[in-house]
Amino acid sequence: MGSRTRHFAIITVLIAVSTVVVYFLINLYLFERPFGASAEASQIETMFQAHFILMGFLFAIIVVPLGYAIVVFRQKEGDDTDAPHIHGNTTLEIVWTIIPVLIVVGFAIWGSFFYWDLVSANEGEVEIRVQGYKWDWTFYYPEHSVPGEPPRQDQTLVVETGQPVVLTMQANDVIHAFWVPQFRVKQDVVPYNIAIRSDNGDRQVIDLSFANPNYEEAAEAFNYSPQEVRIIPDQPGVYRLRCAEICGTQHWAMLANVIVLDTDDYQAWVNGELTLPADPNFANGTPDTEGYYLDELKAFCDEQEFSGVNCESEY
Amino acid sequence: MRTLYYIVTSALVRGLIGQGITAFVVYQGMVSLRNALGYDTTQGVYDEPSGVMAALISVIGFLLAAGVFTDWLKWIGGEDPPLKHGAQGRPEWTRYINVDVNHKVIGIQYGIASMVILLLGGLLAIIFRLELAMPGLQFLDGDAYNTLFSAHGIIMIVSIFSGIAAMINYLGPVMIGASDMSFPRLNAFSYWVSIPAATVLLSALVVGGWDTGWVAYPTHSTTTTMLGVQMFLLGFYINGFSSIASGLNMVVTTVYMRAKGMSYFRMPIFVWAAVSASILQATITQTVGLALTMVVAQRALGLEFFTPVTDPALIELGFPGGDPTLYQHLFWFYSHPAVYVWILPGLGVISELLPVFTRKPLFGYKWIALSSVGIALVGSIVWAHHMFTSGMPVTWKIPFMISTLFVAIPTGVKFFSWVATIWEGKMRFDTPMLFVLGAISVFLLGGLSGPILGTIATDMHLHDSYFVVGHFHATIFGGFVFPFFAAIYYWWPKATGKMYSEALGKLHFWIMVPGFWVMSLTQMRTGVLGMRRRIADYGPDLGIADEQALITVATLAIGWSILIMLYNLIVSLRSQEEAVPNPWGSRSPEFMSPSPLPEFNFDGPIQVIGEPYDYGLDDSTYVVPASAAGD
Amino acid sequence: MSAVAHDHDHHNPMEPTRSEQVKMNRLGLWVFCLSESFLFFALLGTRFYLWRNPVDGIIRPDLAQIPAFIFTGVLLASSYFMNRAEVAISKDDRTTFNYSMLLTAALGLVFLFGVVLVEWGLATGPELLLGDGAFGAVFYAMTGMHALHVIMGIALILIVWNNGRKGLYTAEDHWAVEACAIFWHYVDLVWVFFYPALYLIGTAIELHH
Amino acid sequence: MSEPTKSGSIYRRGNTAAFWLVVITVIELILALTFESAILLILLSIGKAGIILQVFMNISRLWNPEEHH
């Protein structure tokens, strides 16, 4: 066996081994994902796995030959000569251009369909309107509102297990972003209604706000389409909504509780028979750590007998 | 006494005084004028429109007082002043604080500026990393934290721009066998305009700070009451003049000033990278300039570019409102490719140094050269991947996802070619080579964490999280910081004629590389777990307190290692020993000349008669003096 | 310490010749024009991004057509005289050079005042206000950014005219005139795209002020 | 180099270019007031830009620097 063949055989084995080791390291420890609480989370998990495998392989294919060369080919003591004169290999260059092109095209096609599928409307979905403002969130439930009256609202996002939801979003000052790590979805929330100078020089505000009882008509008249994101929550528990776009002084504290309830509890909440934990917002109070509210949430979890994992892992 | 006199009368000090006086006079004048016109000038920390005007004009004040315009003003008067070379009868060291047209002096001026600004940005990072080391707010409030991280971002960016300009200016002309840049006065202008830009930028910290991050998205940036935002926008904007002018200069220099026989595919590989970066810099910078101007104009003049819905009367007539996502398009059209501007010269340094330290030709020279151009081109059409969560239509997102993934291909070509260069190479592990290997490993981290952000499905979770922070720092450390340090160590004996201590250089490396790996990977880990970026505090419910403490420790380690480097370099300057002209056995033109390089780089024109990286081939020569080429 | 070896012989053995320098200047100026094109394309992009509505698609404010048309003609005429000046100096025709330069600057000034006084309505009262949503913002940004370049162009023309009067340029070597011409034509070139974008393309929306 | 006939023809080149520029601008205005076709207007602008680049700005001097002497 020629020395070149031996070198290649050794690194091939090493690359295979490293790929597996690095993949498991990434998947099980380094890039540990939070608990998944929506159908989207399990769907996206497939994509994460594909990327982790790719990361493991690409890492190995670069680092193994690099490390091997450092150890084996390094300049020996007392050797001042140059290395062999190898200035390139066009076939090799073409190979390591074409193969990545194929991988990239594959990923692009798969990723496009994957994403298209992810954001397409689900059957029987209900709308919940999410409003972000400095520095809190309000949720409107048109499903449980009386037409013509101010819509039902809450400081907590409450959703039902297995019920597809479309969350429409607006901000009324600056851009915020909706992120619930356990749902694996994120969406910027863009402002809608800062008025400008009108004829007499005053500033006016039109009410496209979700709080407007006549929101639907106003939205139609002004051709207003808010941002939206779709989820099917599937694990009861308490999660946190976090604003992910810098929005000023208390951006870090712009939180809300997200509570996924099973059908019975959800009905109890709709009927007003279930008391929710306090809203973890500090904008109007003294800023404190989120820890202050954790005991309360823990108590709520215990009371609801949420299956341990989602509440335990959270708090 | 003489020293003090030289300092006080230097261009730097004159410029700063001129800028201060201009700013004061214009500001007071504008306030009086606006008072006279009946505007309220008492709102906020300072009167905003007056402040904007004062900041803009103060830059001209600086440049006039420093004497940057002297030759051009003479030209307006009909004279044709010759270029002034040398120290003008003063000690040599005063060249670095005066307007000097020599590209090497300008390169070193940029280098010093870069390091000073780097230390400042690093200091800010350490302050807010200490805050983040534990959950709960310890010693910063929301506004202070926001100002610090915003300032850290933009200050580091200015430092990076100075750093690449240092490398391109010092190395570009000499590597292609030229005596200087095509436009030496414009080159000096590029450097000197970045100084008042930096002072305007830093003044943001004194006039109230700002809380928008370096991206300054409207409508937050157009409505925030923290008035430093205007100075930040203007400082960023003015720094753009420097980028455009130096990019233009390097492009023309490369086209017209190459030595005889130096065809494009015989240039040192760094020049390819520098030119690709320069082309980007000279063009796309304009769009961010426009985006920043638009925010300034909306705040100061009331032009409603970014206000989504206008008043009902106008809407019924069909009048359009503004759109906050427009800013994001204009901003990222520049700011994504800008990342390639920062890393391409660094990747050039990696490709330049590998053959020298492996004693082997660069594997696939043309592929590496063209991959730089490829990265610049593909990188220009991927900007909207920063907007996957912004509410863009799905039909816009998908093409950007595809183009983003394609960046992997030229980048992959570089990586594979580097590995092939190292394979069977007789490697020597001097400090510059260690930093090159560190750069490859760290840039690999950045590269591998890229595709997962490029596919929209996974980006929905990771966007705006700490994962992005980790990814970004890995690409920038791997693509700029490590190669920049490698370049400093590698060309230090060439630039100064002195040799640094190898032991301290290696110590720097062995602290910084593990420190960075820990910092970056832990940032990514916390991001996946749910840590957002740009937050002053995080809840204990995320379970990432230990990781945060670890990141802070790693950051401190990196900070200390950089101080070791500075100590090492400064001490070496006082050493009596002269470095040999070509300590690394390089074939590059600059190592054919004595150290430090003479005023015009070479004694006479040089000529290229062979390939640049023919290591391992007997009797192969790259450059000779044109007089010896015999034709 | 010094990065540059002490060298008191300040003669550059590789100094570019005049004709080499002119070639570099020319490329430099063109790269600068390319750079500026990114600014103006971004402005055009802004115009088409913001000036649209769901009903009509691309729209524009209904501004007075005749003055805009006349000022466009004035700018074209100035470009014509700029070209004449450059040709004149290349055949050493000083008289034509001098009056053409002055005419160019004068027509440039007419255009500038046309935009500022008539289009912006400083003399007549504006058709469109600064704060009129995206209409006002984009209109003032585009005309303003262009006007800034017109001002720089006029200054350059006057400087070059003055230096030309002193006899600094010859038929063989008049790079400054050429540079000035390229810049001025470039400003005209930008208006070639801005004029239809602002006044002609899209459904006109009536203004009420 | 500067023969009278040749430089006269260079002046004429400018005259012709200016004439066509004006003609296209008039066509633009008429088109805008009648057809409202954005594509056509953009194409006409590109035509005008081509004339200016070639005749007035002498872009070809970039790769053929000696042609005007």
C-alpha cells in the first residue's frame, strides 16, 4: 500500500468516525433544543437534524485532514527543504464545486417545499390577534367576542391543544417580534398606525388597532394586512413569549405567558372559571428578574397537573 | 518641549480643535436661527436639527484645520502642487499624526486607529458581559445596556474598516510592485475623514446614548427619545466616504499600477481578495448611506419614509404611506455584503500565508482568486435573508433562501483548497501560522453555523437569538480578527524592522483560540435554548446562567490575550536587534526589499518573471528588478 | 520607530507619467460614477417600492407637467454646451470654450432654481408638502439629492472655467475639463431616469392642497 | 489631429445627439400623457442614457484612451 493510499484510508475512517461523534455532540448536548410544544416544532426538528448531520460531516471533512496534516506532515527537525510542488488539480476542484452545488440545490428545493408547507393555512384554524407595544403584549380573541363590542382580550396567550391557530400581529409603536422558543416560530410585529400631518397641520391617528370594535371594517377599507404566523399547539404547559426585536429601554422585559390547555381546561378558561398566573411584565412596575413570577407559575403548573416535562424543564 | 510642540501643531490635534470649534459655532448659530424662526429648541438633551447640522459641518472643519484639503484648494486656485513626501523637516514619528500621502504611513495610521478603536469596543463588551454574567440587573439599566451594546457593534465595525484598510493600504501597492496608490491625496482623505466620523460617532455616547443597535431599524430609530441616535447615524454615514474613496483607489491602483509582467493571475492572492472587497466597498456603501440619510431626514425634517399608514384623507385619495421594511432592504443590501468586505481581505491573508508556512504552492490559485469574486457577487444578492421573519411575502423569501445557500459554494472552494494546500505540506508553526490555523478553525465554526440560519424553517427559531450572535462573531473573528492578527505578526518585521517575541505570540494564541471557541459555541448554545440577542437581562427560567458566566469568562480571556499582543509588539519596538529582511522565506515582492520598506517601496521598477507560489521548485523566481530582467 | 526607511531622496523612481495618471483619473472617475449609481438606483428603488397602491399599482403624484418638461430641456441643453466646451478646448478654440462653460453653468443654475423655486414651490407655494407621506418624502429626497449634485457640478464648472481662462489647459492635456464634463453629463444622466420616474410613470393621483 | 473637418464633425456629433435627446424627451411626455406604459418609458430612458454615455461622456475612452487625440 502506497503511503498516499494509506493516508487517505486513515482519514476516510477518521472522517466517518468524527462525523458520527460530532453529530451526537451537537444534537444531544451543544445545540440542545427547548421542549417542543407545537406540531411545527416537531416538523422543524427534521430540518434541525438534517443540518446537524451536515454540520458533523462538513466539520469532519475539513478538520480531520487538517489535523492529520498538522500531525503527520509537519516540518521535521533539521529539514529545511520545501514540500512537494503540487500547484493544483482541476478535476479535484471541479469535484468539490459540483458536489456542494448538488447538496445546496437539494437543500434549497427541499427547504422551499418544507417552508411552504409549514406556513400554509391549516384546516379549521381560529384567529387570535396579538398586539405588541412598548413593553408588553395584549391578545384579542375574536372567536370569543360579541360583534360590535370591544373584543375579548387578555394579557396571556391561551390556546387549546390540537386546535390550529393563526396569530395575526400588529405593533402600535415600533417593530417587535413574537418568539415562543417552544413553538419554534418567530415573526416580526410591524407598526401600523402612526399618523402624519393632515391638511390643517395636525397629526391624526386612525384606528386600525385590534382593540377597535370595528377593526374588521377598518382593515378592509384601508387594505390592511397584518403579519401572521400559524401554529398547532400540542403539549399542555406554560411557556414564555419573548420580544425578539430591540425595542428600547425595557426590551429585555417584554414578556408574556403562553398557556396551552387541553380542551376541558380551555373551556373553563373561556367560561371564566380558570384563573391564570400574573403577566410577567415590568414596564409599569419596578424591573425585577423573571424569577419573581416563577413560583406562581410553578404553582399553576402543579394545580393544572401539567405533564411534568414542559413545566419542569421550564422552571 | 519640542515633542509637545510637534504634537500640538500636528494635523490630528489641529483637526480635533477645528472640529470642536466648528461644531460649537454652527450649533449655537443654528439654535439662534431656529429660535428666531420660532421653533422650540429646548426639547431633549440638545436641539436635534441644529446638532445634525453642526455634526455635518464640523467634519469639514476638521478636514480644513488638519490640512487635508490644502492641495485641492491650491488646485482650485489654478496651481499644481507637487506631492509632499517625507516628514517635512520634523522627526519621522510625526508623519503618523500628520497628513501624509505615503500608502505605508496611511496603512499604519489605519492600523493604530483600528487597534485603539478595537480596545474601546472590547472594553464596552466587557462591561456589558459582566452585567450578563448573572441573571438580574446588577449595575446597568435598560438604556445604559442598550447604549453599550449598540456602541460595541458600531465601534467594532469602524475598527474592522480601519483594520482592512490598514492591510489593503500597506500591502496592496507594494504587493503589485507599485510605489504608491493611484491617488495618494485621496488616500490620505480616506483616512482623515474617518477620524471626524469616529468623533461624531463617539459623541453619541455623550449626547444621551442610543438604543437601536447598529441596525437602527425604523420605526424605533425614527421615534426613540435617546438623541444619540442622530450622531450614530451621521458618524456611520461619514465613515462611508472613507470606505468609498479607499475602495475606488484600490480598484484603480490594481488595474493600472501593476508591475511589468504581473498579469491578474500572477498577483499575490491577497490582492485578489483586496480588490473584490474594494469593488464592493466602492459601490454598495451608497445604499446604506441613503438608508441612514433617510432616517436622519425623517427625524430632522419630517420626511415620512417609514411611517406605515398615513392619514385617512390621503389614503382615500390613494396616497401611499411609508414602509419600515424599505429601510431593512436598503440597509441589508449594503450591510450583508459589508460582512464580505470585512472578511475577504482576511481570507486573502490566510491564502497568502499558508503556502509560505507549508512550503508548498497554493493549491488551485485561480479557484481561490475567483472564489473571492464569487463570494462578492453571490453575497450581493442575498441581503433579504436578514428579513425572513420581517413579514415579507413567502414568494420573496424563497429566492433569497436559495441564493444564501449558494454562498456556501465559493466559501467551500476556499476551505477545500486550503486543506489541499496544507496536505503533504511541511508545516512550520510560527505565530502567524498558528493564527492562520486558528482563523481557519474559527471561520469554519462561522461557516457551519450559516446554512442553518439560511433555511427559513430553522431560521424562524434562531433569528435574532444569541445563536446569531455566536455565528456572527465566529465569522468575523475567523474572517477578520484572527487573520488580521496573523498579518500583524507576519508583516511586523517587514513594517518595523524589529522582531516580536515568539513565546508571547504563542501565549496570545493559546489563550485566544480556546477562549473564542468557548465563547462562540456557548453563545450559539444559549441561543438555541431561547436566549434573545440585545437583552439586558434574562430569566433564570431559561436555565442558561452557567453558560452566560462562561461566556463572560471567555470574553475576559480574549481581552487579556489581546493586551499580551500589544505588550509584545510595543516591547519589540524598543529592541536593539534588527529583523532579517525575509524572516519567513517568502517569495512576495515586499520581502525582496529591505525592512522597513523604503519611501517608494523599491529602488526601481520590478518585473514578474514567474509564478507567485512556486515553493518546492528549484530555480523558480517570482520577481526581479526590471533592470535585471534583461529585455 | 518608522515604517518607512529614512530616505531623504524624495524622488519616486516609479512615478506615473502624466498620460498614465490621466488614464487612472478617468477610471477613478468612472468608478465614482458607478458608486453614485448605486445611490441613485436605491432612490429609484425607493420610489417604485413606496409609490404604489393595491388598486392602481404604480402611482405618482399629479404634478404640473409643463415646468418639469421645460427644466428637463434646460438640463439637456446645458449638457449640450458642456460637450461643446470640451470639444472646443480639444481644438484650442478658447472663445467657444469660455462661453460654452459659462452657458453650461448658467443653464445649470436655471435648472436648480427651477427645481427649488417652482417644483419645491418656494416661490409659488408647494404642490406637495414635505410631510405628505411617501409622496412628499420620495419627491423631496430624489430632487434634493439630485440638486445637491447639480450644485457640486456648477461649482466644478466655474472652477474649471476660471482655470481655463488662465490658460491652464491645452488641446492635448485638459483632463480637468474632461472630468468636469463627465461629472456634469452624469448629473444629466441621472435626471434622464428621475424625470420619468417622478413625473411620467404610473397612474397620476390628484393632490389637494 | 485637429484638422478642421474632423473637429467640425465632432461638434456635429454633439448636435445630433442633443437633437435626438430632445426628440425622445418629447416622445416620453406624449407617451406618458396617452399610453401610461412604464416599460416603454423606461426603455426610452435607457436609450437616452446610451446616447449620453456614448457621445457626451465618451465611455469608450476607458478601453480606447487614445481615440480623441
